Amino acid sequence: MAPLSRWSATAVGLVSVAAALAAGHLVAALTDPFASPFLAVGDTAVDLTPHAVKDFAIRAFGEHDKAALLAGMAAVVAGAAVVAGLLSRRGPLPGTLVAVALGLVGVAAVLARPTSDAFAALAPSAGLVVGVAVFRWLHRLAPRHRNGPPAGKAAHEQTTVDGPATGRAVAGADRRRFLVASGAVALGAGAAAVGGRLGGGRADVEATRRSLRAVPDVGAPPIPPGADFAADGTPAFITPNADFYRVDTALSVPVVRVRDWRLRVHGMVDRELVLTYDDLLDRELVERTISLCCVSNEVGGPYISTADFIGVRLHDVLADAGIRPGADQLATRSVDGWTCGTPVEAVLRPDSGALLAIGMNGEPLPVEHGFPVRMVVPGLYGFASATKWLVDAELTTFAAFDAYWVQRGWARHAPVKTMSRVDRPRAFQQVPAGRFVAAGVAWAQRRGVDRVEVRLDGGPWRAATLSREVGVDTWRMWRAELDLPAGSHTLEVRATDRTGHTQTADRAEPVPDGATGWHTIVFTARP
Ligand SMILES: Nc1nc2c(c(=O)[nH]1)N[C@H]1C(S)=C(S)[C@@H](COP(=O)(O)O)O[C@H]1N2
Ligand SMILES: [Mo]
């Protein structure tokens, strides 16, 4: 038989891989959202990526790191599909083997997820079967190569059909049939992928969030005027939910319905507890304003935000369970299998401020920030305290268990370091010479910010003006009036906390327990 033309071989490869991915995604949406083969391969890639590369991705793409990874994977898969198609111009076997191999990678990635059971193999298997079937079917329909063999030969070939003229008509009909078939499959794949998103329960969860509307109003003290210097360029004191920084390993946001949610508290406890969402609502709810920050934040970086969190005191729940002596780690797990280790001593005292949070800034938790329930512990970096989509809490020891990021080289104990940042001027900004107001933020959760100083062009340190203090667990804004001669300038900032500790000038990278160093801005004053 004549070989497939290059373009039809390419189309066969691409369309069948799209069909396989969409089928897997749709079946996953209907059965187990974490079983989507494409996302599972992405998750596995995230888990296996050396942390240096992950840090690079966070630095290079910021909060678009996930989109960058998925786009990169899509390019690799599309490349494999094209190669599979082109290898199969003379027969479907090579492409079939590639399709089976890709399918098995999907099955393996899904089964490797910490939350997968054997049933989870359904979705990637469906993808595999659909991929192979569509590949073989389109391969049969695909137009064959006819790039002008000698007239006599063409005539000879076509005697088996019906004569030259009819032969061309048949070829045209073949090509149309192939175009219609592959177009239909591509459309179907698009519809299945969209259906998979909608069916993923996201709409359902958004409906529950809306029906919960405002979480119970527990009347937190309002943020006093003068808590920020937003007019001088600092962030607003409370970060709107839509602007709150987001860092997690979840490629698709876990979707958990309130009626399905349970928290199991177990391990080194006197009695195991299983809590429902209603159980939380029946408890005393409190509201706390807390600044949450990420250990991956570079000096001057954006991964800190502040919200009013509403929830129950973690201490109360743990006290009900009864912590046995010797337990020094609270190991928590999210519905998608991410784990976190928090020192028990950080959540033990009633005034630790640690919450099982259900609300954020007067709304039920946004899905991206852990709906329906997350943990928040003031004073610890998020990776060691702030489990989103929380479902499991086990009292254990640091000797017995290493959490997700600890397994990847980050510290077991990670209290937030005293830090400060310049928000105005921006690096390399041009500002008018003369009087200029610089401004920024500082934080030292649990300890409180006592003093912020700035230094222009290596001169003497000068005290900045601090904003009204809201609490020791939140950031505090600063502003400082400068008198700028025309020319290039360097501005440095450092904070001192209430224990008397001043930020060190020594530069340290975020790994393993948070960056250090003074945020330094180079800018220009023009005459
Ligand atoms: N389930 C889950 N919870 C998680 C994470 C995660 O990857 N998965 N990342 C943690 C990290 S590293 C940080 S800094 C905070 C960020 O919370 P946010 O996205 O609400 O700002 O969530 C923490 N909780
Ligand atoms: Mo983080």
C-alpha cells in the first residue's frame, strides 16, 4: 500500500493523542479528578523535579509556573504525536506502540499518586484505549501518498480502482472523509476536555461556596486607619482574596465538597476524632488577622499577603483529641496527598493563634486557598504550617516522619525570619530629585516589628516611620522621607523585631529555611 502523506500522518498522530488525553480527562472528571493522566504526569513531574529547578520555575514564571509546566508538557506530547504519526506512514504498528507507551506512562503516573487506588487506573486506561483505537481508525482512513508517479504506473495502480478520472474523484472523497473524521474527533476531544473541567465538580463547589455566602460574622476588630501607607506605595493592609499570593504543588485545584469533607485527627492522641464541616461550625469561631508568607520568597519578593482568617482554634480541637506526651510533630495531609509537618509546640498554647480556617476576608475560603478548610499558624512559613484542602492530622514525631518539602531538602523547623522590603521606589525607577517618600513593609510574625531603618547611598541608618500596629502576627508598613540629589542612588532597608534582633546583612538563599539579607534598590533621581 502507498505510504501516508506527511501531513495526514502528522494529523493522525496529533488528533489521536488529543483524543486520548481528552478521554482520560473526561473519565477522570466523572470518577476521580486526580486520575487525569495529563495532570498526573504533570504532578509526577512536579514531584520528581529537583528543587533547584522548581525554585527556578517559581522565580522565572512566578505564579505562572504551573501554566509553563503544562505548556511544556503539551509541546513534548505533541512532538511525540507527530513523530508517532510520521513513523507510521507505511503501517500503523510504530504509532500504535508509541500510543501504548504514552498510555502506560499515564497509567503509571496516576497509580503513583499518593491518593490513588486501583480504580484510578480507569481514566488513563480509557485514554490509552481511545488513543490506540482512534489512531488505527484514522490511519485506515488517511489519504495515501500520490506525488506524481509516472503516468503509466499511476494508470496501472488505478486500474484496480476504476480508471484515472474516477480515481481522482475517489481520492478527493477519501480526503474529505478523513478531514471530516479527524475534525469530528478533534471537536469531540475539545468538548470532552471542557466537559471534564466543568464536570470536575468545580461548578458544584463554587455553588456551595456561594450558598455559604459570608462565613459567620464573628466581629473581628476592624483594621484601624493608618495601618498601611498605601498612598505612599505600600500594599493595602488586607490583601484582597484575588490578589493573595498562591503557592502549591496542585496542578488542578482540589475540589472538595463541604458535605464530603472530613478531618481525621489521629496518631498519638487519647481519642481519635473525625470532624465534619458542621462540627466546625458548631464550635466557637474566631477571626484573626495573619500575614502568611512563603519560605521560597527571595529578599524583596512578593510571596507575603495578609488576610482576616476565620476558623476554630486548632488548640481546642487538639485538646479534645488529647495529645499524648512525646508527640512533637503535627503531620497534616491535603486531599491530594501533599504533606506538612508543624511543631506541636507551635500550636499547643491556646494563644498560638493557630486556626483551622474556613473563611478569609469575610468569605468562605477561595478554592485556590484551600476550600473548605485549611490550617493557618502565625509565625511559621506556609510549607510547615498552612495545609490547604486539609483532610488528615496525625500527631507523631519528627523522628518518625518527613513531610513533602522536608523530603526535598527544606528544613524541619521553619519559623518566619524578620524581614523588610522596599516597595517604593521600584528597582531602576526614575524619580524626580528633591523630596521623595520611600515606603515598604516589614514583618516578624509572633515577635512584632519594633523598628525599621533605611540607608541611602551607604550613609547613616535612619529610622523610618512605622504604621499603626495591628498585631504581632501581621506585617507592618514603613515610610521614610528622603532628600535626593540628582543621580543614581542605592536604598537599603532593615527591620528589628521586639526580641531586639536586627536583620542580618548576610545574603542567604531561600533553601533550606528562608532567605536573609537587606533588600537593596538601585534607582535614579533626575533633575
Ligand atoms: N495542600 C497544599 N497546601 C499547601 C501547599 C501545597 O502545595 N499543597 N503549599 C504550602 C505553601 S509552600 C505555602 S507558602 C502556602 C501558601 O498558601 P496560599 O497559596 O493560600 O498563599 O500554602 C501551603 N499549603
Ligand atoms: Mo511556601
